[in-house]
Amino acid sequence: MYTATPSDEPLPPLPPHKTVQRVFVDFLEYLHRCTREYIEQTHVGGPQIWEDLEGEAVYILTHPNSWGGAQQAKMRQAAIDAGLVPDTAAGHARIKFVTEGEASLHYCVSSNLASEITKASVVFLPNYYPVHETKHRRARMA
């Protein structure tokens, strides 16, 4: 039986010839398809909206705080394989990454869950700026 709490029981193995990468591709394909269907079915002119904007969509993928370039490269390839973006420089530029910690902080700030903290503190999100700007901002804040 499935429980939402961690268990000491090992996960069952993936089916033969099914890789973790393929599971992620399948998941992204599913999310992309559901998003398209939702927009097309619930918005006036939905199919046209989707057609007009799909090629410009920027996808922001979250990952564990400890992940870096190697894992991001696999996630980017999964997004390409799922058909979210083409395998071009322009397509790669439409895939952005943010750590789960940064995503959580952004959600709290944007939904006013952290309103008391932001009144009294400066919230600094370094990965939202290019490297040269980050160093400059850190120097000004110090």
C-alpha cells in the first residue's frame, strides 16, 4: 500500500529497458500535454493562444539544492526529448533551473507568506542574476 511517509522498503525496480531519464521524459510529456489541453479547453481562443505562445514558452525546472551542472544537463535533455523545446541554442535558453530552496522562498515571498520577514530583511536570491551582477550586488550589500 502506498503511504506518503518515507519507508525502509526499497522501491520496486523499473520495468526492463525503462531508465530514470525516460521516466522523467514521460513525466514532462504528460505535464506538457495536460497544460496544453487545459489552456485549449478553458480559455476563449485557447488553441490559438497555445499555438501563438508555445514556441516562446520558458520552462523553469526545479531541482534539489545539491544538484549542479551534470544533473541540469540531464534535465535539459529530458525537456528536449519530451518536445518542450528544440535541441538548439535558442531552445536550450528557454530552459531555466532553480533550486527547490529558491523556489520555496520565491513562493513564500510572492504569496505574502513571508511578509514579516521581508519587511525587516533584505531577501537576496543570487541565482536570479547573471554571475557578474551577483558579485556586484554582493559587494554593494556587504
